[in-house]
Amino acid sequence: MAVVPMKKVGIIGYKPDWNAIVEALQQESVVHVEPINPPDMDVSDLETKLSRLDSAAKFVVENLERKPPKPILSPKQVENLIKKCDIDKILSELEKLKDERDKLSSEANRIKSKIETLYPWKSCPLPLKDIGETNYTRIIAGTVPQRRLNELAEKLEENELAYFNLVSITHEGAHLIVVFHKDTAKDVEQILTRYEFARWEPREFVDTAANEIKKLEQKFSELEQKLSKITSSVRGYGDFLPSLWAAADSLEQTIAQYNALSTALKTDMTFAIQGWVPKQRFERLKRKLEATFETVEVLELPVLPEDDPPVALKNPRLIEPFELVTNLYGRPVKGMVDPTPFIAPFFAIYFALCLTDAGYGLILTLIALLGLKKFKAPGTRKFLRMILYVG
């Protein structure tokens, strides 16, 4: 009473076994069988998704307090874990969280760098916006190697129109504020250059260094809180980590299978084909072919966006013959409801009303019964059963 899910299957085989393998495929209802062409072997999209899965899983692990061991899973367990959740949705959510984390981390690092730049000037009482020029003076800030500090100080003290203030000493050197009259600017700048003075321009800062640091530390604290919330959110995805690993392993295996198919296409003694089989028959098909033929490999292939899977119908035995009527007007596409159960009773009733004669109905019933005894083809028997019911 539903549209049967289909699975895409790839088969690598030995060319002398071609006819026997095709016959087996027909028996197992494999449809849309066609050769796999080299252009169909592009796995770049699959490799991109694999990279996304690996990155998402790594992101979750990085944020867990304790790294869980990666489990060894059977194929059935892998399938169940993948079905357990919406992998694409989880992947998208984790990528969004990671992008937000990276953005916040980048901003936090930028603020931290600013704080480190300002820290040597923390004790300077002068608002940083005042470092520059006035009508008669220049105020500059900069750093000089500590070994040159005393020499520089002596030279500046000789100039009555110049003054300097030692703000701090760090591993980078001595941090100074130098104030001098514009009339002596040339002499002072020559002295500063001679003693390796590196000028610092606090262009983006306005307040004192101490107040600017305080503001930046507040922003940094807010960013850390946001990052902490993201970490907590990511930890909530820890339960989905096995599913992410399972999806990545499954995709990695699929890529390996595609590569095997690609290799098979390059030889003269092998063939590679693809088709569609009802999902519940895939394992039986795989066991049957690999047990019957020593040189065959049956692979599950991923459904690509451009694929148009065929539709198979599954109905109770009583309703199944009326699938012929559904097929006559067009099978439902993927995602649609199978109309056969609704068609069956009305078709039988209206057919009888159109026939009107019980004698004709009896004749049709007898013909159908005889046909069912004589013919064995599934399609023919399905048609005869429908005639039997409407008769």
C-alpha cells in the first residue's frame, strides 16, 4: 500500500559472466540497468561531504570534556546510526556553530592583541587622543631599546624645549612619551632616530590607556561568555557523534567503491553497471550474486541529486493486480501516495456496471482461471488475476 524505497546498486563483474548476471538481475527486479560511464565517476561532491563530516565530528570532540573512543561498528549498526538522526541537519547546525565560534574567536584574539599593545601604556595619564600636535608642540609615543635609554635621556635633557616621561619598561624596551616644541622638532627627531626610537601611533584609541584596556577587557569577557555558550551547545551534539562517525565511514566506503568501479572501467575483461533494486532486496541480491559468481562485486551507490529513481509499488495480494491500472496512467513519483488501494474497489465495481451481464462476467472468470493455470510470467499472471476479480 506504498511506494517502495529503491536503492542504487553498482555491479562489477567478469565479462564472460555478463548474460548470467543480467538474468539474475531480472529475477531480482533490478531496473534501469545501464553501464557506468567515466563521467559518472566524479566523487568530488562525496569527498567534500566527507570532509565536512570529519570536520564536524572533530569540532564536537574538541569541545567535549573527555574524548570518547571511536566504536567499531557492523554494517547494520552503521545503517541504524545514520537513520537515527537527520545527518544533513546536524551537519548544517554544527557548521553554523563552528562559523560563529571562529568569528567570535577571531574577534577575541583581535581584542586580546589590542590589550597587549596598550598594556605598556597603562600608567600613562594622558588621553591617547591627545598624542599628536598642538599649535606649538608635538607629543609622540614610542619605544626605545632599554640599552639606549640612558643615552637618549641625556640627549633629551640637554634640550630645554624637550621633555620625556618614562611610562614603563617591558621585554620590548622602554616606552616613552616625548613632548617638544615645534621649533626644535628637527633636532629632537634626529636624536630619536639615532637611538632607535620606534614611534607608536594610537590612532583608534581616545581615552587613557587604562580606560581603553578596561573597555576592551569588558568586551573580551562578553565574547568569552558567548564562546562558552557555543561550547555548551556543541557538547549537546555529543550523542550524535557516533552517527557522524558512522556517516563518515559509510561515505568513505562509498568513495572507495566508486574508485573500484573507476578502476574496473579501465580494463577489457570487466564491466561495471548500475541500476535500481527495491531496498529490501538489496542484501539478497548481493548474497546471491557474490555466492554464484566468484568474480562479481555488488556495491551500494549513493543517490546523486541528478538521479531520478524508478518507482516500485508494494500492495497486498488482493490489490496488487490493480497496479496495472495505476501504471497505465503513470506511477506516482517519489514522495507521492500510491493511489492503487483507492482505485481497486472502484475500478472493479464500475467495470462490472459497464459489463452489466453476469454471463460475460462468468466467461471472464473462467478465462482468467485457465490462464492462471497455463501462464507463469509475473506480469501476465497479475493481469489475469485482475480479470478474475472484475469478472
